[in-house]
Amino acid sequence: MTVTGAYFDAATAAPLHPVARQALLAALEDGWADPNRLYTQARRARQLLDAARAVTADILGVRPDELSFTASGTAAAHAAVLGGLAGRHRAGRTFVHSAIEHSAVLHAAQRHVAAGGAAASVPVDRLGRLDPDAWAAAVAAPGVGLAALISASHEVGTVQPVAAAAEACAAAGVPLYVDAAQSVGRTPVPEGWSLLSASAHKWGGPPGVGVLVVRKGTRWESPYPADERESGRTPGVLDLPAVVAAAAALRAVTADAAAEATRLRALVDRVRTTVAATVPDVEVVGHPTDRLPHLVTFSCLYVDGEALLHALDRRGFAVSSGSSCTASTLRPSHVLEAMGVLSHGNVRVSLHRDTTEAEVDRFLAELPQVVADLRAEAGAAGL
Amino acid sequence: MTGPTEVLDCLGQRCPLPVIALARRLPELPVGAVLRVLADDPAAAVDIPAWCRMRGQEFVGRVSPTSYDVRRER
Ligand SMILES: Cc1ncc(COP(=O)(O)O)c(C=O)c1O
């Protein structure tokens, strides 16, 4: 099936970058061998893996031996949290994190708590920005093993004060883990962290490739049964062709990142202002300026999120939602909940390099009627 | 403190239905009246206060895990 229509869910998975497609096909030809063996085919695979690592490390500004590929952004997040805590278990067993981390981080936190550790969640304001004073107090408390802050919210786009958070961590002697899945390939990530993770399908690489960086001097202990691969950080064999493609895509998007951010930022600003002006009773959420270039979220009063997704899909718009019942859960998004903003009727629009101005304008032209129809069906027109 | 003027039973309803019911009923009560909304959808905990903020009505508080008091301000 060929997918037509406007795809606005890059924050879940960006379409495969053409450079990634080429690299993937080429690597399927000569990158299928196990890079850990000692024959010609394996050496070729090893070269490809080393080159992919060197490119990715260079773009992230780290040493190649600090970077491991993983099977997903989720796996990288789990390894960062559980490995970072295991490495510091003598220093402290409390895991400090923002209230708006990705579920991968929160699920790792739950595992840590179930195993006898503790977790402390730091609130955000109504715009989705970390409370810096609460953060500084939380990381300075006794017994903190690790702190985690998402680089920018995957649900509402608000960029987080990573540099300030890192300073507070440094002052307290606590390592900082940054989940940079929504930033890598789009915007620079501030320094000062000890652990970082990212996910290739967010930047135009294939799904099923994550990145875990453990800076030199960071105490990290594998949460998995022993395995030598990827510096002992990723169990099991990598999908090497996908890794090669991920690195190729990252190089390509990084070269265009500044121009692309400017282009998408203008479209996102148009969505923010037009939706607020043309759809009654809508709450456009997230920080108005300090935000990711490609992602915008709003909530429509009296509208069921699931019905809205289906109505938009019928008109050829693929978006996601933080409303309850739109994912596998009956709870609304913990991010919208932490911000205290309307959670029903929520739509997240996230753009990518193939997004055109015409697609965005068609969406903006059709949205008011879609919302009005759903409100009329629910008997909520004119409330 | 006096109790609510009226109770609106939205138990078993999924959001946004409790919010729609609230929006329909509150303007029919006199200014100053308190409407207690019973709702067990977890989203109500976020959406009822958010509705009050957007509509300029007073969210008095969550009085039990499944009941929320709202005062008509205007
Ligand atoms: C902020 C953030 N962290 C982690 C992940 C997980 O990445 P993956 O989809 O590669 O498992 C995602 C994607 O949903 C994300 O947006």
C-alpha cells in the first residue's frame, strides 16, 4: 500500500530519508556479515560499523568509543537509566526525573522502584518547562544516583533548560542523562550531560536503531546479562544495514538542519496562530518560542481525541494525540497532565523534510470544519 | 463551608462527556452556585480544572477521587 495524504507524525517516525534508503540497500549487499568475526566479509562489516559510529559520534561531539548503537531509542533509554543507576548504586538509589519524560524512561524508573530504589518526579509549568528550583533541590537531596531530563518534550515541543539542569547536577555531583530523541538531527543539544540517548527513526533513519552515549568517566553498569558487543552496552547482534542507514541519514539531515529548522519553524508558527484564530475554544499548548522547530500541539474543547484522529485520517491527515484512548491507555498523556492543560481533543502535528506548505495550509483550511462537525455530533456546539 | 448546590453524575462517562455536561449545566445555575461533578474518567482530573481556567469559572477543588466542585463565577 502506498501511503498518500499528509503525514504529520514525524515525532513518532519520520519518513525514511532517501540517503538512508540508498545506504540501507547498499549495506544489505555487503553489510550482512557479523562484524565480530575474522574473515573478509566480517572485516567489511566491521568497516561499515566503525564508519557509522565515527560519523554519529562526530555529529554528537563525542568519542566513538563512548557511543553504542542499540535496538531502539527505548532500549537506549532503558540502558541509560538502569545502567546509570546500577553504576552509582553505592552513591545513591534515588532517580530524579522530570514529570514529562518519555514513557521509556518512566517505565525504567518503575522497574528501579520495584527493585527497591526510589524515584522523584520534578514538575513543569503550564508551558511544559522544567521547574529549575525544584530540580536543583531534587538533585541536591541526599542519595541521588542519577537524574534524567528530556532535551525537549516529545508531546508539546517545549525545549528544556538542559544547560541549567546540568549545572545543578554538576554542583551536586550527580550524573545527568538526556533523552535527546526529539532533538538529535534537528537542533544542537547543550553540553554537560553524562549519558545521552537518541532514536534514528526520529531523524529519517530506519526504525529499530537507537544510540546510547556514555561519556568517559561516567560510572555505568550493564543491566543485562553479559555480552561483549558495543562495548558491553548492547546485548545481541546489531541490525548493521539499519545502523549504516541511520548514520547516513543523520549526516544528511545535520547538513540541512539549520535551514530545515527555519522552514519548519515558520510552518509551526503558522499552525499555532491560525489554529488559535480559526478554531474556537482551542488551547494551543507548549512554549510559544522556546520549542522544537517541527512539532506543535493543541487541544480542542469538547472533542474526543480518538474521533478527531479518525476524522483527520479520513481526510488524509496523519497526526497523533496525547488524549486518553488514542494510545493503548485509558489515561490522558502524563505530559499534558503534568502541565495542567486540557487533555481531551488533543492533536500533535509534527513535520519533516517532505512536509509542504500546501499540506499545512490544507490542514489549516479543513480543521475548523472537522472540529465543528465533531462538536455538533457530540451536542456541544455553542457551549 | 456549605455543600454543593447540585450534583451532576457523570460516573462511567469518558472525557469529554463530563466536561460537556458541566458546560451545559453550570450556566443554568445562579452565579455563586457550586456544581459537584462526579466523574471517574482519569482525564477529568485535568480537564475539569482546565475547562474552568478557559471559561473563567472557579475550580473549587477535587473533593474526593471522583468528585470535583466548580463555582459559577460569571
Ligand atoms: C523522547 C523520546 N524518547 C524515546 C523514544 C523511543 O524511541 P524508539 O521509538 O526508537 O523506541 C521516543 C519515541 O517515541 C521519544 O520521542
